Amino acid sequence: MPITRLYLVRHGQSAGNAEGRFGGHGPTPLSPLGHKQAGLTAETLAKEGVSVIYSSDLIRAVQTAEPLSNE
């Protein structure tokens, strides 16, 4: 039986985080640093052969998952 691995990834830094604001469930996008973090996470996980990605519908979560979906 193949081994199933589950990777839990928190979204990258949001613009609200960078400004010291609480983001909550609001539509806060990633900051420039958050985009860099998402790219680095995608590069790392691409080596793991991820076959399925689930994400919240919040923009910062989607922006974090997008780079991996392009690998």
C-alpha cells in the first residue's frame, strides 16, 4: 500500500500582516514577501510529487497555493 503524505502549509505573509493589521477572514492579498515565501514553498514541495492541492478560498491562501499548482 502506498504511503500518503499530508503537508499543511500556512499562507505566506499577507499585506495586512506586513502592516501590523489583523486580516481575519477579509480579502487580504499576499505581500511581496508572501509571494516570495509561496514560491519557495512551491519549489520545496515540487520535489515531493504533490498530486492534490486543497486551499481556502481566501485570496492569500489561493495566492500561496498557485505557484505549486504551476510546478
